Amino acid sequence: MPSLDAKMSSVRTTIRIDEALYRRAKAKAAQTGRTVSDVIEDAVREALRPAKRSAGEVPTLVTFDGGGVMPGVDLSSNAALLDAMEQDAATDALH
């Protein structure tokens, strides 16, 4: 499978790599019908790709300055939150 950067120029270089790691790259290349260079290039691309957010990582949320939770609203209850939102929607319709 040709790399996405196949049209880009390439550079010939010499690197030192652990022998066991090279054998694993060579075996992967043989399994997939690619060259060792292609396998190593893909690994380097993957290593340089920007990190993805982990599943447990929560993005920063936008907050607004306010008085906090409305009186009587229980944030631990989905039903109470839904009731509060529906009440607010009903009063918005009156304006």
C-alpha cells in the first residue's frame, strides 16, 4: 500500500535501530507485502501525529458568570433537571 506522502521527495539516511525491533519491522513488512522503509515511515508518522484526547479526558467547558444552580434544582437527578428545564421553557414562552 503506497503511503499518502508518496509524491513527496524522500531522503536517504542511516539510523541505528535495536536489532530485535528491526526484525519485528522486517516481519511486519513481509506480512503486509511492503518494504521495511514503508513500515518504519508509517511508524514515524504515527509517532509524530498529534495526540488524540483519551476517552476519559474531559474537554474544557465554557462557563458563564452566574449565581450557580437555581434553588431547588438537584444536579444529581436527571428527572429534576428535565423538570427544571421544561419549567424554564414554559416561562420563556410567556415572554
